[in-house]
Amino acid sequence: MNIILTEIAQREINNIIKDKTDELDNEQTYLRVGVRGGGCSGFSYILDLTSNIKDNDETVSEQNGITVICDPKSLLYIDGTTIDFRDEIMGRGFVFNNPNATASCGCGSSFSA
């Protein structure tokens, strides 16, 4: 089970963590990755910073000091996904390259499996 963060995504996440240090409860911050029903293609991606691990969360990777956690149901849909970050004229944000997606929407924030 694995979720990969590109070097650019790692840098952006570390910058966000530094900016939000005062808002988080303790020294350990986790990147929660998941999916929920909705979006224009059926599922939408979730990215969240948290200092709390839920009972069913699994650690799926640790990269450059970033511990990625995910619930088991979401992991079925996003295992092997690479998360990148793009800063372009049309906008900036995280981009998901999900090998399990059978279709994605134009905005890249939802998919079907």
C-alpha cells in the first residue's frame, strides 16, 4: 500500500505545515489522504492536515518527514496514487495521478473507479 508525493508536493505540504503550526495540537502532523462520494465523476479526493490518527487509519508512506495516513476504504481506491503540486497560469493546486481511476473530471479533483 502506497501513496507517493512528488518532491514539489512534499515541499508545498511542508510549507503549509509550517504556516499552520499554531493551529495543530501537537508536534506530529499527518497528511490524511482519502476519498468521499461526490464530485462530478463519483468520488472526490480529500487532503487534510491533522495531528490526530483515527483508530482505523493506516500509515501508507513516510516521505521527507511527511507521514501519509489513509482509512482502509479510501485506500482501496487510491493505492498507488501519485500526488503532485502544480502552480500554473490557470491555477495552483494538488494533482492526483490515480492508476485506479477509470475516468477523471476536467478539474482533476474527482474520479470514478
